[in-house]
Amino acid sequence: MNWFSGLLVYIVIWWLVLFMVLPFGVKRAENVEPGHDSGAPQKAHMWKKVLATSLISAILWVVAVFVITSGMIEVRPPK
């Protein structure tokens, strides 16, 4: 796997993990002001979620690179 393929794998993993992490810790506002969505979170804590996403993605990326480069699964078409 070259560096570009590795980067693409990391980006795909990062986005998948982000969508899995987003719902954690969400608390809806009890007093909704006019014009605001009733389902919007009070505090999104996005920096914590981005950090958690990056750390989890890095671990999963290392596992994915190991599996791909070790030959456990074949990602190249047969010759």
C-alpha cells in the first residue's frame, strides 16, 4: 500500500468513526427558543468528538494497514 492509498483508507475510516461518535453525550435543550430546532444539542462538544474520532481512527487504520500488508486479505485483482 502506498502513502496515497493509506491516506484514503484513513479518511474513509475517519468519516465512518465520526458518524458513530457524534451521538455520544448529546443532551437536548429543555427550553427551546423560537427559531431553534427542538432536537439540537445544548453543547455539541465537537472538539472532544474530533479528538476521539482521530484517535480511534488511527488505531483502526493501523489494524487495517496490518491486515492489508500482511496478506490476510487480498486487495489486488488476480493476475
